[in-house]
Amino acid sequence: MAKNNRIPKIRGAKRSSREVIKNQKEFDKSCNYKVEWRYGTKWNQQKTAKYRYMACRECGSMTVASPAATAITCSSCVQKMVDPPVFKSSIAKTGRPAGWHFMKEYVDKDGNVFHKGVEKPELKGTLKPTVIEKKKRLTKREKAKIKQEANSKIYDLKKQLKKAKFKKDQRVINRQIKYYQRISAGRIPKNYLENNSE
Ligand SMILES: [Zn+2]
């Protein structure tokens, strides 16, 4: 069977409004912006092919344009014109923190009470909304400081270990050394700052 690549006609469809350009040179001249044909230089262009460049209507920088374009706005001007995309987080959607339905008890801002994600209508309004403390992320410098502290602790503990005579003392020290070795390797426990802040 012969292949039919023709686009099926859709009844009532508009005809393409784009005119076929018969004389590209004339067409380029008729454009209100500077047009140049340049050999490809970019990674996604062919070096032997010529590409149509047109001055950006905003800043005038030469930008790749399709052969039929009459005016063009470069990407950096578009970026200046539009707001950055908004990323909706799950917090924005429900107003509830991540993992709220795993919490033993969670009270939303309207006073709805949930026990492990299941609403308890009879408790509505009887409890204060749950306050979620924002997790504090450690900066690089803080991390480095904690690691350094851990290393000096390990050093001290190893000295203690040499002096320790009893097995049970050695065991305690060894456990502590292991704890600080984890930290020294970059695995800092979540509650480290709470437990070690002066
Ligand atoms: Zn521009």
C-alpha cells in the first residue's frame, strides 16, 4: 500500500495565512529591522549553511530568525519582559507542611485536627494550630566547623582510650569515636546543633 503523507483536510479549517516568500532578498529589504545572512557558528548550526539574523526589536542585537520573520525579540529581552516562572510547592497547595499526614497529630490553621492524616471533626477548634519549625540548613562554613570539632574530639577520645583500663570504659569511648567519625565524614545528625549548642 502506498504511503500517504498528505495532511488530511479538515472541513472548515483556515488556510495557512503565511505567504510563500518568492524573493527572499526583497522580503528582507521590506523588513523594518536589519537582516543579515551569516554562516553557522553555533554548536547547533551547520558551518556551511547560512542563517538569517535579524536585529532584536528591543536591543538591536542580531538574533537567529526564521526566513519569514518580520520582527524578532531576542531571548534576553524576553527574559527581561516576563516574570520568572512560579514553582508551586506542596506547601502552597494545601498550606500544610510536608509529611503532615504522617504526624501523630496535626492541626491546620483553621483548627482542623488530624490524627495521622485522618480528620477528627469532633476535635475541631479545640487545639492550637501546629507550628512547624523551619529546618535550619547548615552552611558550608558551619559544616566545616562541625567536622573540625569532630576531628579534635576524636583526637581527645583516642587519647582517653589509651588511658582507659576497663573494657566498659573503652566501649563507651569507642562508641563516641564512632559517632564523631560519622560527623567527620560529613554525616551530621539532624539534632546535632540542638544537642551541642552552648
Ligand atoms: Zn534584545
